[in-house]
Amino acid sequence: MKIVLMSGSTRRDSLNTTVLETVRHVLAGLPGAHEAVDLSIAGLPYYEAGLELADGSAAVRAAKELVAGADLLFISTPSYNGAIPGALKNALDWLSRAESERPSPLTGTVAAVASASPGARGGLEAQAGLVAVLARCGARVVEHEPVAVARAGAQAVEDGRYTDPELVARLESLTRAALDAAEARTEVLV
């Protein structure tokens, strides 16, 4: 199963990238073959219709191919003033665009959502907006109790991933639910 991990933050050493590294570690411990690849949103140009008509950019084409070939998209987002960051929204705008005979890479894609923030709510308020955008783009958002990592900067980290057993268990639960949803979708398509 191919899983694309996408951080809503472009910051080096991002708290949300740490969430995704934890998910990668969880995947390594689960049965089955899982290939987790990163999709960086930092190099995507701002969405602009003229650029899209001119065949976008190499970074956009690569991002679309990566998501189109994935069984699962796992996004972790910070909260910027209660919403998703502009860079993440921009990436989703690009990924939502259909190409001639092919639907948008997000159409039908199973997507899992988490968040992390130094604040007390862990970026929870951004998740509703992210879920709404993904649903509007035709993605199938995994139903699960929200996983929002509060005071994420104070959480114990080892090898780039969180180590708190309760947090890891919550991320494992979300990951298992996401894998189940992706597997169920694959079985329907076969």
C-alpha cells in the first residue's frame, strides 16, 4: 500500500512533520507492505489558471502523479489563525485540478487528517477546514476521533518522532483506521 505523507507546514523541523514521522514509524510496525513517501508542498508555485493552462510546473506534475498513485493521503496541519496554512490550501488547489481525461488526483482518494501546534488545542480548529476542503475536492476523509497534538513542542521526540505512548497509540489508531478505509476502497475498485 502506498501512503503519501504531507505536512501542512513548510518549516524545517516542523511539529507536523514530526507527526508524520511518527506515523511512518507506526506503519513500519504494522503487518503488511507499506510504502510511505513524503510530498513537500514548499516547492509548489502559487496556483494560477494561466500557469495551469501552460501545463503547470514540474513540481505540480510530480505532486499530482504521487497523489494519483497513492492508496492513502495522510496530512498533518498546523493552525494559522484557526485555519489551514496558505501553502497547504495552495497544494490542495493544485491537487484538486482534473487533467483532460483524468479526474483530480484527490477524487476518491482516502485521506487521514491530524494536526499539531504549540498551543493548548493542538491545531484542532484547522482540522474542520481541512476536512471541508478535502471533501469538496472529492477525497474520502477517514472518520476517526480527531488527533490533535497539543503543546507539541514540549512533547518528547526521539529520532524525529514523538515517543509519548498515549500520543503514539492515538496516531496508531488513526493510521489503522486509514489503512482499513484505503483497503476497503481498493477492494471495491477491484
